[in-house]
Amino acid sequence: SRHLTWSFHTPRVINAEKSEFNEDQAASCQISIRRREPGLEEDEEWLILCSTQFLTGYYWALFDGHGGPDAAIIASNYLHYCIKQKLEEVVGGITGAHPPMHLSGRCVCDSDPQFVEEKHIHAEDLVVGALENAFQECDEVIGQEMEATNQMGGCTALAALYFQGKLYVANAGDSRAILVLKEDIVPMSCEFTPETERQRIQQLAFLFPKLLDSEFTRFEFPRRLKGDDVGQKVLYRDYFMEGWGYKTVEKADLKYPLVHGHGKQARLLGTLAVSRGLGDHQLKVIDTNIEVKPFLSCIPKVNVFDFALHDIKEDDVLIMATDGLWDVLCDKEVAHMVRSFLAENRTDPHRFSELAKCLVYRARGKKRGHQWMLDDSHEASYDDVSVFVIPLHKRDED
């Protein structure tokens, strides 16, 4: 990867200044993806001088650490390299009109091109697959590094890649990205929490009950059941249920719930507030031998925005932020701040970085006595707050 040269991009990452150290980390860079013919080894120096041998992407990422900043630091230094590597592995399929079945260019079976066409496989799908594979590889590296150095912890990961006229946003965790357009707000990610992924987590427990070590129940109940509930018919949900049913309570149902609590208090195995992320390979439920990692997925959900299908205006931006921002501000509030600020500061060359500061300071609030409060007298965010403001207009002119 190379240094970022997109002159219209301005990030700010600012600690909420309420914790001893910042567990949030950020990264941004230009990624150069090498093109070469299958089996053809070119002179390395010539390739560096010949820019046509590279495809260029732009990358931004936020990592929200928990249990310490170590996993987030490793991810901020390594995920972009994984993405570059995975894109280079499939670059032959990305550059063609249609991805071939075989990257060697051979057509072993007459039905190969037909399969690709019937499955509607496009270059975009290869980029999405590369991002998914990169997250998984980065997670493995974090596991190895943390074990070798006897460190603990994990992090969420939110990454954006601008590549070949499309914006790819990959999310594993509870950070969030939105596009604030002139007359629209486009969500580019969804949060992964123990509640939003209840069914996936419950199904894993159903398939591999030994993971619960007889300490937890996979069923969801409206509250933690007590001895007096045994024999009663109470509301419950299992992994295959979107709706609710009634279950006669047995003693086994009195175990601690696999997903406990609601909203921001929801915890996976009573331990983690997120259900996807990187790291946490050594994390166990306190006072047990139960590993949390099998339930914690490192695979991101990738959303794609095709700029060719939209008329991008001057003040259209991508907002990426850790959950410290979204805990206290909704999409509409952020969009209103973005539009108002940019309209009032059209001549300021630093307006995008100043906007990022304003978003951070708004979420942090002001100290009143022993509390930090928002302007509307609600409690401010006590989490670390990190924000990227990325302008989208004239993105291809640099």
C-alpha cells in the first residue's frame, strides 16, 4: 500500500478524553493492486515505474478495541495489507468483463461461462469476497500475535474501500457508516450485537451444545428465570423462531441465558456487547472454561454503493464512526449537523476535518459537575469517539 493521496479526504480521530487510554484506532491509505498475467514474472522495478500495472483503491478503517487497544492496533496496521493481498489474488477476475471460472484463462468445461452468467457473478462479487477473506485472515493473524505476546482483547472493524467507481463498506461490530447525500441518508452498515444476531448464536449452541458446557441455556426468555418459574408456561424463543411461543419451564432453563440483557446492556455469554469482531481468541467466560470466540464471528457484512447510479453533489459525504457517536446521536441528527455545518462553512478549506471535530465534541458533551451532558440534558457518550468525514465529490480528479 502507498500513502493516501486523495486530496479531498480528511479524517479526524479524537479520544472522548474520559478514559485513561484510547482503545479506538484508525487507518487510511491508498492501496495499489498489482496486475500481472498468469504465470508471467515481470521485472519488479519496471512494474513500479509502470503505473498501468496497478489498480488503485482508497481505504479507511476504524477499530474499536475492548479489553485493551492491542487487537485494534494490530488490525489498523494489517487489515489493509490483507485486503491488498486478497484483491491481488483475484485481480484477473476483477479486470475482465465477466469473472472467468479459471483465473488461468482456460475453459475446462463448456458449462463454465454459463455458470458464471446464471449465478450473475460480477467483479463486484469478487471484491466483496476479497474483503470477507481479508477480515478472516486478519483475525487469524491477530490470534497468533496475541497468543505469542500473551495479550488479551479484541476489536470491532469497520472498513471502507473506494475501488473502480464503487464504495464497499465492510462491517464486523457495532460501528456505523452512513452516506449523507443532499436529499437522502443511505445506511452503509448494520450493527452486529448479541440481540441482532440472536438466531445465529442460538443455532450454533443448538448444533454444538458442548460449547455451553452446561452453564448456559440457548433459549431466550423475557427475563432471567427463577426457581418459582419451574412448571410455569412462559414466553420463549429458540433459534428457528422470529415469533414467540410458550414453554413449560424446566430446571435446565434456569441456567444463565446465552444472550442476556437488552439494548446496550445485552451481553454474549454475559461477557461481550458485540457479536462480530476481530481477536478475542483467548477470551473465556469468567470462572469457566467456556470460550467466547466460537460465537464471535470475524466475517463482515459488505454493502456496495455504485457511484455511477447516483448524482453526487458537492457536500455529499461518507460518515464513519465508532459506537461512541451513535450511542447518543441518530442518523438524522448526524445528517442535520453535516448539512448545516457544510452549508455555513463553504469557503473553509478545512471544513471536513472541522465537521469531524464538531461531531466528536457534540457526542462528548459538556461537563456539568461530575457528569458529561448533551445540550438537551441527556447523558453524553462515555465511550471513545472516533469519526471519519470523507467527501465524495470530485473523488476521481486527484
